[in-house]
Amino acid sequence: MSTATVARPRSRPAAGRWLLGGLAVVFGVATLLEGGNVLWGGPDARAEAGNVVPFVLMFNFGAGFAYVAGGLATLLGRGWRSGWREGSRYRRCSSSRRSGFTCSRAVPMRRGR
């Protein structure tokens, strides 16, 4: 008779998680500071930045918040998938030329019927 062993799930080492999370937070803060300085720093800051595309500058400034949020989530060991997977179990979305983009509520199937 053989005994089965259950393997424990591997997790990212704490040092690597802290390094990646810290780098993401630092990069996000730097993005927010520099982008905010060019956006609201006045004409001198815009002249110093050179030729910039305003939409790209605003998008990068907004992405700075996502970098900080992602870095903090990494530092705390939080995942992003759980809420999406749970919600997608009940809602199905599709796109077609005839009906456009539609979402419908899917009813979970019961086993045994």
C-alpha cells in the first residue's frame, strides 16, 4: 500500500515579492511626480520637458496610480484574479456584428440532473 503526499503550493519568495513590490511603488511615485510636474508645473516645466504628446503624458500619469496600487498589492501578497473569476462564473459577455456587445446572466448548472 502506498501513501500519497500532498504537495504544498509554491509561493514566490518573500524577498522577491518585496523587491518587485518596492520597485513598482518607487517607479509609480516617480511617474506621478514627474508627470504631475510637467502637467501642472507651469510653462517652464513644459518647456523643459520638450515636445510631449499630452494624451500620452496624461495616460502615463494615470498609470502611475496603477503602478503604486500594484506594488502595494504585491507587497501585501494580494492577488487580483479571485474577484474576476468569481464574477465571471455568473456573467457571460459576447460580441457580434448583429447584436453588438451584450452580457447575459448565466445560471450555474446543477450536478446530478
